[in-house]
Amino acid sequence: METQTKLTTVKILKGVYSNFKSVSFDSDVTLQKLVNRTVERYVTDELFRNEMNEYLKLQISGSQF
């Protein structure tokens, strides 16, 4: 079965990405795997979607994040 992908560009906060690299260094999780799994869960899990919609920890005044 052929896997279809969509090439996209996203901006990620430097500190968040640095922390991700540190935490995921010894695991098999890549940013691509994390994004695909998170998007799938966001689409299929209403509780997770609500949690992400209400997550304010990264919200900086005037920021799109």
C-alpha cells in the first residue's frame, strides 16, 4: 500500500524544539511521528482536541502559538 503524504512547512518555537530534541534523543520518536500522531489524535479524540484548544502555556501576548 502506497503512503500518501503532504509536504508542509510549520514554524516551531526554538526552545520547544530544543527541548523536544533533548527529550526524544534516546527514543524512536521523531518530530514527523509526533506531528502525525498528534494530528490524528486531535481529529479523532474530542477530549484531546478540547485539551489542546484550551492549552495556554505557550501562548505569548500577540503570538500565534
